[in-house]
Amino acid sequence: MLAFDSEPVTDEKLATLHAGTDTVSNEMRVNGTVTQNSASDVVSGANTISSGAFSNASGLPVAIQNSGSNVLIQNATIINIQMQ
């Protein structure tokens, strides 16, 4: 069940808010550095997601995979929800 921590907007207030336009601009800057790493006797292999791996998932499932060594993985997500 979804719950909000505020009171509902009155009909009068809502009437002043509808049919508007907004410009949504999202920017994400992700920076990272990997330096002076070493890997010895490392076995890197396949990266597999099986059939049905997300069958019971809800929300926004994300799979970040890497089959290498000494790798910087940067992941970011911007979610814009517009209730109309």
C-alpha cells in the first residue's frame, strides 16, 4: 500500500494546478578513477542471467554485470514520476 505523508490537495487548489506545463531537466554526473590496480591469477568468466531471473521482480530491477577484473562500475538512475 502506498502512503503519502501529507493531506490531500483541496479541489480548489487542484483546479489551479491542472493543465500546466513543466520542463523537466535532469542531469547526472558520475566520475570515477581506478589507478594502480593489479590482478594476479584471476579467472574472469561469463556473466549470465538465467531465464526467469526477474520473473517475480517488482519496482525497477537493475542488473549490473561485469566479467572483468579491476573495473570501476558506476551506476546511476534518474526516476521522474509525473502524476496526471
